[in-house]
Amino acid sequence: MTDQEPAAHHEAPTQALGDFLRRRREQIAQRWADEALFRTVFTVSRDEAVEAAGAVVEALAAVAFSDRIENLGASGFAAVREQLGRTAAARSRAGASADQIADEVSALRPSITELLNADLSDAPDEDARELLITLTVLLGTLRLVVLETVLTAGERLIERQRLQLLEVATPVIKLWTGIVAVPLIGTLDSARSQVVMESLLDAVVAQQARFAILDITGVPTVDSLVAQHLMKTVAAARLMGAECIVSGIRPAIAQTIVHLGIDLGTVITRASLADALGYALHRQGAVIVDQASAGGIQQ
């Protein structure tokens, strides 16, 4: 008999844990359905809570059988990541923090440990200790998977909100037939410049605009990067058949552009949005009459 032969008679802790989870799946799911993580999400039907909890138990069993109980990327978790994501998202919407959700996952441990201890009542102390440690590690990994899912969902939500804010912060306004404008306020970085370009080009097509005005009155500073973004937007608008006008160039910004050696010679510029609109109207053949100066307003 070799040194390795005795071990062949003892089931590995991960395999034994997988057997336990499969055997006790229904009992564990029934207990977990009453825990906050599931109970506060599946408020209409307890059967749905039991089903969701059972799916998580089955996933834990699959991870245990794969002997990858410390691996967040274990294939067994793939089947319930979406479920965990929906559950965690529902708890987040209800105001639960990531720490609170993690505590709710930890709260699943006592009920399953109680069942495992009952199954191990006649087992040798060493085997029972190994199995309990294996369960603790597996549930710790589940906690990390849930936290990862919560954080990933949060990052995606923040990104969606950021893009929505960018779109709101860069509205395209129809000033006149064939004339649209984008009043820019704040810093013009690469991400926002892309949104500006896409929004402006969509408006040029939708409005069949001949003139597009980029008003930078609200842009605090213009550096070479901002100028590059403006030039790209102007070029893109030209390709769509619209003449682009940059307005709102204040004296300080004009000096900065000169000092940086930025060439805006090919770009039509105007001091104010009103001047840019007047230029575009004139190019379209419209006649602008100042009624006050012409005596058209009676006192």
C-alpha cells in the first residue's frame, strides 16, 4: 500500500460540500427565502424567492464540485451572476449600501451552517472542521461575487448617467430655418467633444441645416486640445454640407489662441452668438432690420 492510498478512501472537502449542497438544496432555499437578501426583493411571491435562492445554492454546488471555491471567475457563478445582479440592483434601488448588501450575504451563513452541522453530527471532528472551513471560504467567495456585481452595476449606472448629463449639457438648438447652434458651457474634453459632434451632426441631418454655430462663450479656457476638438467638429459639419461658425471668442481667449499659435484661419469666427446668427441669416439672404434704429418703434 502506498502513502497515497489511505486518502483515496476520504472524499475531498469540496466534493463533500457539493454533495451536501445538492442534497439539501430545497431546505437551504426555503431558509434563505426568509433572509433579507431575497425576502426584500421578492415581496410578491415567496416561491420566486425560493426559486432564486435555490439557483444560488445550485451554483455554489457547481463551484464546489469544480474545486474552485476561491475563484470569483468560477464557471458555476456564471449561471447566477445575472440573478445576483438583479437582486443586488433591487436592493441598491431600495437604498441599501454595498456594505449592507454584503452583510445580507453574510447573513445567509448561519442557516446553512446549522444544516451542515446536523449532517456532520456523526462525522469525525477533523472532517467536520474541514467541511465547515470549506463552506466558509465558499460563502466568502459568494460575498465577493455579489460585491463585484454591485460595484460593476454601479459603475455602469454612473457611466449611463454621465452620458445622459453630457447630452443634456450639450443641447442643439434650432435658431432659424436651416440654422442650428450648440451653446457650450464648461470644459470641453474628448468624451464631451464626441457627444457634441454626434449631436450636432444628427441635428444637421434632421434639420437640413446649412449653418451650424458652436458658441463657446461658456467655455472658460481654450487650449490646443480644445481647439483641436473644435476643428474636428467644424470639419465633420462641413462634410455633412453645413458651414460651421464658432462664436463667443472673448478677448482673453483670442489672446490665448494667438499665443498658442493655433490656426483658426479656415474657421469662420464671430464675437457673439448674435453676430454668428446675423452672419448665417445674411448668407441665407435674410434682411435684418433694427426697428429701434429705423424708427419702427413708436414711443
